[in-house]
Amino acid sequence: MYIDEIKNWNGEKGQEMGIRNEDFTLNEINGGDKPKAGKKWLKLPHVYVILVTMLLVCYAATLLVPKGQFERVEGPTGAPILVPGTFKLVDAPNLTPFDLMFSIPTGMVQAGEIIFGGLMIGALFSVIERTGLLTLGIQRINRTFQNRSIWVIPALMIPMATFTAFTGAMEMGLMYAPIMIPLMLNLGYDRFSATAMVLVSTAAGFSVALTSPATVGLSQTLMELPLYSGIGFRAIFMVITVLIGIWYVWRYARKIEQNASLGYLYGDGLDAQYINSDEQTEEKASKRQIFAILFLLAGIGVMIYGLLNWGWYFTQIGGWYAFMGIVLGLIYGLNPSTIAEVFNEGFKKVLLGVLIIGLSRAISVILENGNILDTIVNGISVVVSSMPSQIAALVMMVFQALFNFFVGSGSGQAMITMPIMSGLSDLLGVTRQTAILAFQYGDGFTNILYPSGLFMAILAIAQVPYTKWVRFIAPLLLIWYGVAAISLIIAQSIGWGANL
């Protein structure tokens, strides 16, 4: 629907660069790069193509890698967990091409609650936008940071990181992105800086989480440690990680503040989709909008309480978002049919992102049904067990980072790997608290790197090409992993958690 707008991008800058209208293709909408002057730009594959290619590679691996399984018992949450030392090779039939084809709808079904939650996030924010609450919020922030716009980066990244560190709800990035994008555009920055603010802050908070129930809480339960123990040590390195992330995003934003042409998305012609012309006119909140704001704040409070105390996940969050969207629409005076149409508009905005989540889940389906997931776990655990104790914690982190490619769920990865890491840490003299921190780092940081992760949905919302994101984020990940390595060495040296 945006092809005509892109083809009409023929301003002075385009003429200076020698870019012709016919050089623009659907590739730009699908995540490719803009053609460079004087030559056709090589088309980059659509994200669907990337994920299907990964799926085919994993399917081929099921035909070549020996099949094996661990015995499993019921864990503390009722889900099955691996029993260390019980791995054995099994004689199981190879997956058929039909199994490969059926893995995609199976993955969609398994990711159903996440897909539903993502759709409801889109619906809720479409209602918020229709009621004018988003415009009011952006105007207020614009006024606050009018003469010091760069300070909006730490002012918003710190709360997002802190909230994620306590709840582990990195999925909230889907909620933050639709707010940050128009805000940063109105402040003179770009969609990329807005996307970076969301992903970097939530990744930092998730990776060094303080009380995340699905990662820290579950891991400490599996390893029989006091719940949320060691929070002080993690807090120190969470602050360091967040500050480094803020500095990195600040550095990029300052660069494009001085020269907009240096931005990763400069001249792609897509910013207009995210800016409401009404945002340029100062508005005062009506009585209906004030009631809507109060309801929205109360609703967010209930959601946070549900996450922390009721164990809410995407099924509950999605249902709550749907309820909030309907009530907000009624408070504003929208009739039921109009609310339904607004919901549809929101669904369209996040559809690509949530389908990516379902498609990426098919990779786990293939590895599990092909009986090689346990083989991979066993093989890497053998490598870890042969390492000297001084570097064992670092190898554990690398292992968790690699394994996150196959199992994107933090809680799922904990259920599979932590029983194994528990025995290995005792054997190698690594404290269990340190082993959990290695898991957090390995699982967390790669969540904004692997194309099968939830963050791809946020890139889709912001229309940020994956290749450009990788170029941006790779140096930061190297810095973060360097800090992570130092923290693990310190933890191992002081015997962190050895007395628990």
C-alpha cells in the first residue's frame, strides 16, 4: 500500500544521489535496504524467507544428528524437566516432508497465546490512538523535553529497563514501540532511535533481571536456591548494563541530531505513517479523555499486579488488553461497531510481527519432534564439563547463548538446561547462583539478535530492516558480553552464593 509513496520519493536528495524511481522495489517494504547511487541494490530476503531457510536447515539436521532423549519428571511448576545423567540414544523414525510442512501451523498453535496477546496489544493502542490519548502523551513529553530533547532517552529507557528487570515482561516492548516511534519522530529523531530505546532497555532489564519470575524465579527454584536471592549483585551489573545501553543509544541519537543523513533509515519515506498531523496542534484533555487516562492507568496497575502476583502471561494479558480497549472506546464515546473497526486497524499493524513469532516457533517444533534437541543439550553439556573451573561459567554463558537460538522461550530454556547446569556447576566448583547468572546473560542478550526472537515483531512494527539492526546492535552486544564475562569472573572469584 506504500509503493506509490516510495516511488514518488524523488526530491532533491534523491536526484543528488542519482536514485531513480524505478530503483525502488517491494524489497524496501519487506526489510531490504535502499538502493545506493549508480547501481541496483541487491535484494535482501523477506523475513519469512530467512525463517523458512532456518527451518529447512534444522529439518536437515534432524536427518543427520543422532537422536536422543533424557528422562523427564514433573517439575515444581508442573511442567516436565530433564533428569541429568539419563541421556540415551533412541531409534526413532526420521521426520517426513509432511512433518516439516505441518511444523508451521503447529508452531502457530503453540505460539497462539503470544499471537493473541500481540494482536490485542495492537488493538489497544489503536484505540488509544483513536481517542487522542497518544497525541496528548506525546505533546506532554514534547513540552517537557522541548529544549533538551536528547534527555528523553535516559528518562524513558530507565523506567522500561527497570520494569522489565522486575517483571521479565520483555514482551511489553510491543506496547512501548507504538508510543516511542511517533514521540521520537516529533522530537526530530528517527524510527531507528525509538526502536533502539525499546529493545536495548528491555533487553538490558531482562538479561540482568532482578525478580523475573519466568527466568530468575524458575531457575532458582529448579536449583533449590532461595527465591530472588543474590539480588544485590545482579542490581549492580544491571545498572552498569543499562547505563552502557543508554550511552550507546544516546550516541546514535546525537549523531543523527547533528546530521540526519547518517541515520539508518534516512530517506526511506515511511516516517509519515507514524506521525499524526493533529499532534502539531496543542490540545487540552477533554473530560472523556481524563476519565480514559485514569482508567488506562488503573488498568496498567492491574496488569502489573497480575504479572507479579497472579502469574499472568499472554493469554491473560491479551484478554485484559481487549477489555481495556473496549472500555476505553466506550468511555470516549465510540460505538461498538467503530470499536470493532479500530480493533481491525490495530490487528493490521502488528499482524506481520505476530506471524513471525509463530513461524519462528516452528523451528523448536522440528527440533523437538526430530528428537535432536536433547542431543544438542547433552553434547554441549559434555563440552562444558571438560572445561577448567576458572572458565566454566563463561562457557556456560556461551552455551546458553547458542541454545537460545533453538528455544526462544526463557522459561522453556530454563526447564531444559538448568537441571543439567545444576549438576555441572556442583561438579566444576561453579556456584549455582553464578550458573543462573550465566543463563540470564546467554538467554537475554541474544533475544535482540536472533531473527527468531520476539523483537522481530517490534522491527516489523517500526519497519526497521533486520540487516541494519544487526549492524547497529552487534558492537553493543560485544560490549555487554564483555561486561557479563567480567561479572561472572568476579562472581566465581568471590564464591557468590556459595553459602546458600
